[in-house]
Amino acid sequence: MVVVWVWATRIRNYSIVDVFWAFNFVVIAAMLAWLGNGDPLRKGLVCGIAALWGLRLGIYLAIRVFSHLGHEEGRYQQLRQEWSSHRDLRFFFFFQAQAVLNTLLSTPFFIIACNATPGLSALEYTGAALWLVSVAGEGIADWQLQQFRKDPANKGKVCTVGLWNYSRHPNYFFQLMIWVSVLLFALPSHYGWLAVICPLTIGYFLFRVTGIPMTEEQSLRTKGDAYRRYQQTTSAFIPWFRKK
């Protein structure tokens, strides 16, 4: 992340941090596959889960961010303004905080990869199934938003297609569910309960820090009253509930 920060500073685009935050999980998965001493089936499954999710999210973000590398995304433009004093240093610590978050969220992967108990329990299969549904849901939400943004006629409009008709942040909902599924998968392992830190941490960031608050502030700045009407009729989070 130090290298990424140096590059971001040179190209004046700090939004690339999101791309490499996702790809860091692929690196962590590779390390666990090499160093983990747990049951091969369990280790292979959890490393595959971490790597596939990191790849999917990283590639999606890379396509979005790298397509306009000379134009920083709105959320980071706002931070650039707010952090005008010692901006580069503040972003340096922001990038390192993302690296720490990567490590913190990898706690259950380390726990699972060191579990030598042969075979998978029903709870682990349940966690894997929920993970599959959640990754599919997150991918569908991202794809629907991407297709909406591709149409020049939608510039300045609010995306209300598919899952976005029922939730303002279906991608964030399924991202949280991914970490709930990881918690379920980790529970049968020794100290697996420590994995509760993942959905709690992600939930805090989504609801209080860089997720919903920053995204909605940016949407209000760029879409104004159209987004305010969207807020009045659509659930902030849960995809299957729509306000009347």
C-alpha cells in the first residue's frame, strides 16, 4: 500500500486505493494456501473464497477506476478538499489504515486455514452457501449499476434498475452478508468466534465511515433533488424492502 500511495500521489488519483484494497485479499489467500497447515479441503475452500471475492471486486473496481484514471472519483475529491492541509501525509495514513483493515478482516481466514479437523461441518457448508449467494448478489448489483452508467442518456440520473429499485446500496448489503458467511464458516474452528469482528467492522465502515455516508453525500452533490426523492422511496440498505 506504500507503493500504491506513491503511485496515487504521482497521478493525483487517490481512488485507486479501493482497487488494491480488494486485490490484497488475493495476496493474503495465496499466502494462506502456501503457509496454512489445516485440513486441505477446508484450507482450499477458504482460500478460494477469499481469492475469488477479491478478484471479482478488484477487477470490477479496476474497470471503473482505471477507465478515468486522470479523473479522481468524487468521494476522494471531497477528501482532497477536506484534507488540504498535509493532504499527502493524511492520505498516506489512510492507505496504511486500509492495509491494517485487510489484515484485520483476514482473521477468520487464518483461523480456518489452521483448522486440521478433517471434513466440513453443516455450519461450514451453510457459510459457503451464503457466501455464494452473497457474492452473486453483489456481482449482480455491481453489473446493473455498471450497465446503467454506460448509457450516456443516464448521465446525472439515479440508478433505479434491478436491485437498485429496492435498495440504495444493494452492493453494500451483500458485501456485509459475505462477511456474515465468513463468520459462519469460521465458527466451528478453534477461536472461530473471533471472526465476529469482520461483520462488525465492515458494518461500522459501511454505516458510519466510508460506505453509505460518503456515497450518499456524493450522490446528493451530483444528483440533488432526484436523489432526495430516491431516498424518500427506497430502503437505504435491505434490497427486498421498498418504502411506499
